[in-house]
Amino acid sequence: EAKSAGRSQIRYFNNEMRKKLKQQADIENDLQNGIKNGEFELYYQPIFSLTQPRVVSFESLVRWHHPKNGLVTPDDFIPIAEQTGQIIELDLHLLELAAKQIAQWQDAGAGNICLTVNVSSRHFASLEFVDQIASLYRNYGLSQGALSLEITESGLIENLNLATKVINGLSPYGVKLYLDDFGTGYSALGYLHQLPIHVLKIDKSFISQLTDEENPLVDAILSLAKSLDLEVVAEGIETSQQFQLLSTKACQYGQGFLVSRPLKAAQAMAFLQTEQIKLATAPTLA
Ligand code: C2E
Ligand code: MG
Ligand code: MG
Ligand code: MG
């Protein structure tokens, strides 16, 4: 009795494991085809000044039009691509889409639009990445600072020297380094002043807790940024109260559903043309 229960449990686990492995193998396969077939689309979310009614850049966020599963969000495939190493190829593909989009917007007379692109910290383990970014700037005629990069802290600390070389190699192109999800990773503060990064993005988990004038964690991050001479973007601003509090706290930039969700390219353009002025009034309306 006990034996057969045990056996069926093992069978259950084996089946579950097999299913999981199969799912991963499918995604791995599908990713490869997806890149080839152009199934990935970048959405763009405005990053705005908290003191002026002005959009300063857009963050590109990938969406996958999967032939069977419909629209898939990054949390369902980026971690797997990181595991399999496909993230390198995927990121390069998405960087190219971003560069192409900037060039298109420039041609359409939209002026100097900046994009920040999320990339794996794996790229910062090789100087090859500098050449790859340089080619994008060349091939698409991008102006200085048109492309910037968002990375999370964890992978960078493993090889500070090399990462620093890569970041310095990118600086002639005006590529700014945004440290994403700040406060959620290792936060080994020692590395912060060693790395030539430019911007901290306060993770949205801190912003969602921002309901009072006093918020020790957000205040600490802001004063840390100030003393290290880094700019700050608060991500995940959903309420006008958060907007207001952050602007009085001397946080320069923000991003979040209050102002805009991630938009398709055409909508992002329309947003610039028609909605921008609302930024000034949004926080006082509610
Ligand atoms: P992230 O870079 O920290 O991006 C912020 C995430 O928060 C995005 O989710 C965005 O849609 C969402 N968000 C923005 N404003 C708000 C808000 O006000 N409230 C809430 N609740 N959420 C908000 P998304 O697009 O699902 O992306 C998830 C993560 O996937 C990103 O986190 C980033 O780490 C990764 N990712 C996205 N696109 C790419 C890409 O092209 N390449 C790589 N390597 N990673 C990507
Ligand atoms: Mg990001
Ligand atoms: Mg983030
Ligand atoms: Mg994130």
C-alpha cells in the first residue's frame, strides 16, 4: 500500500519534471524560431521629468507574439533565455529593433529621441559588446546618447574590472548606464562608486509603498544617489500622490502607469505629440 503510494508519487514527480523540461525545451526552440520569424515587438514606456512637463526618453520593453500562446510578457521567457544563454542573441536582436525605431522616428521628424534598452549583464563580460553597440550607432546613424542601457546589478559585480572597461568603451557614444530594480539585488554598496554608471532606477516595490511624506528607504536611496552624483528614475508610479511626493523629494525622473503604460511605437509617437502637456496637470487632477 505505502509502497505503491510512494511509487505513484515518484511517477507524479517524474511526470511533472518531464513536463517542465519539455516546456523549457519548447521555449528554447520557440525563441530561436521567434527571432528568425520576427515575433518580438518592442513597446515603449515614457520616462518623464518630475519637475517639468517633459518626456526625456522611452524604455523599450519586449513583447512576444507567440504563434500558439498569443502575447507573452518578458517574465515568462527572459529568465529562460538567461538560463540557456539565448539572451545574448535575443538582446542583440532587440537592440537592433530599438536602433531601427530611433532611426525611423528621426526620419519622421520626431527629433532626438532617446531609448533605454534592457540588456543582460552577461554582455558586460566581453569587449565584443562595445563593437556591437558601435555598429548599431554607425549602421543606423544614431546621434550621441540615442541608445542607453538598463542592467540589474547582480551580474556586474562578478567582474567589476571588465564591466568597467565595457562601460567606458561605450561612453564615446553617449550610452548611459541605468542600474535597474535598484534596492532589490545584492546592493553591495561598495561597487556603486567603482562602476561608471549614470542613473539609478528605484524599484517599483519601493514606490508602491510610498504613501507618506516620510519614507526611510526611498529617502536613503535618493540621498545615496545625490552623494554619488547619480540621476534617479522612480519606476512604477501609479498614483498622483506618489508623483507629488517624489517631486518634492527632489527625485528627477519617473515612469509608471499614472502617466502611461508601455505603448506600441505608433502610440508612443502620438503620446509625444498630444499627451505630453498632461504631465503637468496629472498630479493635481486627482
Ligand atoms: P524592468 O526593466 O524593471 O521593467 C519594468 C516593468 O514594470 C515592466 O514590466 C513594465 O511594464 C512594468 N511597469 C511599468 N510601470 C508600471 C507601473 O506603474 N506599475 C506596475 N505594476 N508595473 C509597471 P515588463 O514589461 O513585463 O518587463 C518585465 C521585466 O522583463 C523588465 O523589468 C526587464 O527586466 C525584463 N525585460 C523587458 N524587456 C526586456 C528586453 O528587451 N530585454 C531584456 N533582457 N529584458 C527585458
Ligand atoms: Mg528596465
Ligand atoms: Mg526595473
Ligand atoms: Mg524588473
